[in-house]
Amino acid sequence: MTIFIFCRQLAMTGACMVLMTGTALAWPLMSGDTRRSECVEALALASAQFRSDAFSMRAPLPIAVAAMSRLVLSISEEHIEAGDAQSADPDVFGKMTYPGNPNTLRNVYWKISPQNGKRLIVAESQVGWRGDQYSYYLADPSLPVDTFLVDPEQLRTLGLKPVIAEVWRPLQLLQNSVSGQLWAIDQNEERSWDVYILDEAGMSARCHIAFMSNVTPAVRLLPKPAQRFATLLAEALGPGTNEGTLQPTARIKNLVEQAWANAAMRPWALKRDPYNSRAEVDEGLEKWAMRGPKYRRAYRAIHRQYPQAVAALASYYRATFSKSPRAARQMAAQSIDYLYRCTFVFHREP
């Protein structure tokens, strides 16, 4: 077995990525306090999530894997842009709704029983098209909870600073069923999770779980013909400037980036159908190409590169996942078809 060690990302990741030809990549990988029970439990959850067909590593946790803990303040949906996404165990967390302006502020969640001399407070506020933001405070138990029913800027004037500030996804808060220990998984990054422990030291990250090497964009993990295909698709999609509040192109770009990451690391996760069928995308792009010579050249370039991307990806799958030539070709064809279709959205007539 030939082992190739890629150390170009050493400065960013702190470790070299090891790729063994003929085997699957040994992900996810954990660093930090790897023997701590919560970290071991989190790695089991991460491994189950990674090997599932869930499109995103931000999908709801496969909590059945974690026999020792239960969710006490969590989200059960992958897409939380509509906000107000958290569910609380009423035996562990109380909930108060902001009075006054409902257009900017939502809820405050507070741990009913203080732990290690501190009360955990979670403040939830509306922001924009990406959903809500969440801030985490460790407060003196003598401080009334309704102190936090104000704008976060007012809290700063009171000297109340969050230990984790304004994240776009709330932490998945768990509690050990035996010890009562509160801990959390931060899923704000698609490429990794951080595991926080609430103890005498406060609330701090104790271990880090990575799902892929620190390469951006993720398509750079794939052969050059696939990278070229991704570039052509992105150029056809366009920058999406001045699109207002809903930011449709930005949403598509986020989806496509995750799809390329899956194509590289978890191709079995490219299961759910994009909005458009293959026929609808082909028809939409044919009409788009009729706008002028520049568009026709871009259209032809995409279709010339398409079979080259499939062939290169098939070779990658044979080497990385030990697939037979036929299985690798089928997987590559499915992946490239998925990327082609999810890059474009052509609205259907009612």
C-alpha cells in the first residue's frame, strides 16, 4: 500500500493529511482532550453522522449513538433560517420571550439549576436571511434572568460579555444522564465540530473533530478536471450581486460548496434530488446560451468538460474508496450530475 502524506496544510491544521491509496480516508479525526468521555461520545456521533446519507454535517445529531447523554437544548432541523429553532428540555432549561420588539429579539433560555457557581444563559436574536444569532453567557446565579431580556448592546454596557458570541447555529447542548455534566457540540462549521465542556474552568472547547482537511474550496481535494468543471459552473451561475435580502445566489453557492465537499469525502451523501430534473437544467441552460456568443461559449465549455470531470472523479473514487471501475464510474456520474443540477435553479411554471 502506498501512503502519500500531504503537508501543505500543516501550518493551518497542525497535522499532515494521510491518504492511503486503496482505502477510504480515515475521517473524522479528533484532536485535543481525546480521552475525555464527552469527546469520545462526540466522536461516535460524528462518525455516525459522517457515514450516514445526511447531506450536511449540520443535520440533527444521531443521538441514539450517544448512550450516556441526552439533548437538553437543541435543534432538530438542518435548515433553521426561519429562526426560533431551539427545543428545550423543560426540566433543565427555562424559556423567556423578549418583550417589546419581536422583529429583532426572540428568546432567552436559562439553565434552571446553576452549575459550578454559574448559570448558563442563551440569548437568541433575529438577524436576517441566514436566520437567528445565538450568544452564550455564564452569569452569577444571583443575577435575575430577566436582566438578559434586552438588546445585546445593553448587556455589554452592564459588563456582561458572552463566552460565545453571535453564532449562526445554536450549540447542541447535551447532559450526561449519570453525572449531570452539561456539554455542547458546536456545528457552526461544515468541516468540523468543536466540543465544549461546562465545568469549573467555565465553558471552553476541549476537543476538535475534523471531517476533512483544511482546503478551501473543497473541490481542490479533487482532480484538476473536476476543479475546472466546478469553475465553469460557478462562472455560469454568476456572482449574484445586488440580490436583496433573500440572497438566492449566495444560498446556492453555500449549497454547492457543501456538495463538492461531499463529492470529495462523502459521495454517498449526494442522495436527495436537487430542485430541478436533469431535463429541466438542460433546457434552462440551452435557453440561457441563446443570450449571445459569450453564453454559447460558456455552455459549450461546460459540456466539453463534463465527461472529463466524470472520468477524473471515477479514478479518484477507485483510489480513495477502493471501488471497482464500474462502481467508481457510476458513483462519479451520479456526483457530477448532482453538482450540475444543484448549481442552477430554473423555476417551474405552476
